[in-house]
Amino acid sequence: VQLQASGGGLVQPGESLRLSCAASGISFSIYLMGWYRQAPGNQRELVATIKSVGFANYAESVKGRVTISRDNAKNTVYLQMNNLEPDDTAVYYCKAVLNREYWGQGTQVTVSS
């Protein structure tokens, strides 16, 4: 099983990024997919999750700025992040959950002027 996250980078406050996580080795369409993040010195926290049928759930801190989506034909989950803030700086990880969970390797997002 592999979860390959990409799309991170250095952006200025107010800018946008779209993260992608490509999955292989699992029946992607039936998995709950999620994005989490971990800032230095902090615990890993939920950003958003999306069920196999597309129902999404968001952390309060990102509601209205972030959209999670999935393309089951491409085995990929996305995280569109708009109006980024310095507090969004973290390593972003994707996770796949069914009977067990799998984590991707993370992609760094840095928001700084």
C-alpha cells in the first residue's frame, strides 16, 4: 500500500494550494480518506475527511477555506486550500481507513510572507 502526497510548498498568506494524495494497493473507492496536519511541537490533527460516497467533514479551523474531494477513478484525494494563513504551516498527511489505516509520507506546507 502506498499513499503518495504531493502539492505542498511555500506560499504567502492569502494564497492557495491544492494537495493531492495518490493511493495504490487498496480498493480506494471504499476507503474513508482524510487529510491531517502536524505543525512543529504540535500533535497531528484532523483537517478533513471524505467518505467513499463523498460526504465530507472539516475541522472548525479550516471550514470555509478548505475543500476535500476525491476522484475514485484516479485513486486520488485532493485538498484545496484557499486563503492560507501562517497557522496552516505544517506537514500535511493523507490517511486511508477501512479495517485498518494507512498513512502517506506527508508534504510540507509553509505559509509565510
